[in-house]
Amino acid sequence: MTPAGTPGDTPRRRGRPARKDAGNGPGARQQILDAARAQFAERGYDKTSVRGIAKAAGVDAALVHHYFGTKDEMFAAAIEVSFEPALLVTPLFTADRDHIGEQLARHFIAIWENPATRAPLLAVIRSALTHEAAATVLRSFLLRRLLGRIAGELDVPNPEFRAEMAASHMIGTAFLRYVIKAEPLASADPEEIIALVAPTIQRYLTER
Amino acid sequence: MTPAGTPGDTPRRRGRPARKDAGNGPGARQQILDAARAQFAERGYDKTSVRGIAKAAGVDAALVHHYFGTKDEMFAAAIEVSFEPALLVTPLFTADRDHIGEQLARHFIAIWENPATRAPLLAVIRSALTHEAAATVLRSFLLRRLLGRIAGELDVPNPEFRAEMAASHMIGTAFLRYVIKAEPLASADPEEIIALVAPTIQRYLTER
């Protein structure tokens, strides 16, 4: 946990709302983002408010609005940070195309295996299941930033659909392994999972 | 929605808790179950109480405890009803084993396509994501009643693991199609999905 800063940490300019280059600018922006991610993860979409995020970040609610806009836009920014590791997929395609299934399976399992990257992902999925607004934000993000990126690299019919089929398998596996904790999947060696999942991903992404 | 019965609907025996064969017995049991399923689906695991279920069913909370025990046991019974259509998988295996992937994919897509069977499933998944107790109940149910049943029919190494891999794909597909509503998957013809998913399920369940 990053300790929340207080407004007294840095000198404030009088009579003006904070500016992007203000003393508490980039630092405050990051603190707000950290606080938002933590609040959405711990409390869920519904119970998180811009006011609560501001309080946790030690800034004024107006500053949250200034940097991130509405609650939904704040949620989108938090998703963006949560998915950052998952977004590093494009370079994988420039490597060995014959093993892209294994590369992607390995990449996603690594993200899910790390509790630091897993928790925010689960929080986002949880929010999407309970709130239409959160589902809308996640949909737009997933399609534009993650699945769209993967689909753009594919040479198969209906590439978006194929990318979604691959993603659905990874999401479902994560649900059974980390949420439901269904055995033997929950205790399986990641390599065992990759060995089974990789050919499926490979088929979806490359088989014409 | 079934109209909730009131205690006045049937004569009550004085001075004794309701018995299984009491006038308000089997009927009341079903009413309680209907109310429980509706409450867990609408309000989620957390906000549902035995007292609230009793009120909605028009019975005394003691009768709920009498028939179903604790809240978790009540939840397990509601899951059981919600998954009833999914449990009808065993006969599929006695049919053409070479097309079991397609049969299962078709069976599960049909369950998810029907709003009446989809809503309670989503409610259960939502509860599992937000409450450890609900996840535990779902895990025990899934393994014992659904995946265990499928695994028992398989002739592959590590059949439980294989059944979970197949299930994870179906669950993830449902999440992207019905919760996130990611296009083109959300609007795809069920047959298109079955055509892509079936070979994957087939491979997991039969390929040695």
C-alpha cells in the first residue's frame, strides 16, 4: 500500500484549481489512481465514490474530477492500470508465430499467478458482474485495447471472434482456479495448465 | 414469479413446528425454494437472509431452517435448482461419443441462451465472486454433482482436470457473451459458437 499523501505535503497555489504541472500534480494524479484501484478492488464498483477516492488519496474531490472526470472514467483508468501487464501482448506476436498459443497462455497465467496483478483483475470482473456500468466500461476497454490488439495480429477469418474465444478460455480457467478453487485445477502446476490450454489458444488464433 | 403464499392459505397445526407432511409441507417447501432462488438471484448472497426468504415465501423462518438448515445450506439447495438443467449431462455420454464435444457445447449454450436458466446461473457466479462462503458451496456442488459426473464418464488421463478445462471454456464464453456482451461474440449465432467450441471440448474430454 502506498501511504496516502496529505494536502500539506506540497505547497498549493492559492485561488486556482490544481494544474497538471502543479507541485501536487503528477504525484497527486498517481496517488489518486492508486487509491482508485485499491478502492474499486476492495469495495467494488458500487460502494466506491469519487469522494472516497479523494479522501484516501488525501486530495480534494475536485482534483479527482479534474484528472479523471466521472466515476466511470475513473473506473476506466483503474481498469487500464489493472490490465497494464495484460496489454504487453503485441510483442509476443513478433516472436515465433507457431508457439503464439503457448506464449499467450504463459503470459496470462503469469499475470494470474501473481497476487499483485490478480487481485485487481478479479475486482474488475466482480464489478462487471454486479454493475452494468462497470460491464460497459470493461467491454469497451477489452475490445479496444486488448482483444482488438490481438485480433489485429491474426490472419484467420473473423479474428475478433477468435480472439474472444481464446480470451474466454483464459478467463474461465482463472475463475475456476482462483475464485472457485476447484481441484485439481486449483493446485495444478502452471505448466500443466499451459500444456493443455496452449494448443487450444493456438488453434483459435491461427487455424484457418 | 410465483405469488407468495400466506400463512393463512392452509390450516396450521397448533403448538408444533411444521412437519414434512403437514398441509403447508411440500407446497411450502417449494415456495421457500422458489423464494430463495429469487432472492439470491436478485439480491446476491450477502443481502439475502433466511428471514427475508421466509417473509417472501409467506412462512415462518423456523420452517426455512426446518427444511433447509443454515443460510449456506439454503444457498446450496438454490444452486442445485439453478443447475438442474446442467445436471442432465450424463445421458449425453451414452449417445455418440465422437460428438460428445458438440453435444455438451450445444447443451450448455442452450441453458445459457434461455434467460430463465441463465439468470440464476449468473447470480450464483456473482455470489461466488463476492463471497467466500458462496464460492465454497459452489465449488463443492460443481465438483460433486457436475464435473465429477462428467469426469466419471471419461477415458483420459486426469479426467477431473480435463472436465474442468472444458467447463472453464464454457463459463468464460458465457461471461464474455452474456455479462460483458463483447462483440462479435454477443451477437453471434449459437451455431457459430458451438462450431468453434465443440472441437475444443471434444479434445479435452477424449484426446489421450
